[in-house]
Amino acid sequence: MDPLESKKTYQDYVDKKSPNSKIFKNCFNAFWVGGLICTIRTDYS
């Protein structure tokens, strides 16, 4: 087996098994949770 072919086969396997990135969802959640915390803190300070 060609080393480049085995690397491609392995990379295809990893791409198939690894979960998709949820970076935009995580950033959105961090933004609104942080805003909520700041809003609550300023209301009751």
C-alpha cells in the first residue's frame, strides 16, 4: 500500500468519525449567557 494512500484513507476515516465543529453555536451561547449574567448583575447590584 502506498503511504500517501494510507494517509488519505486514515484522514477519510477520521473525518467520518469525528464530530462536526459547533463553534458558532458555542460562541452564540457564550454571548447570550454572558449578557444575561451582566444584565442580572447590574439590576441587583
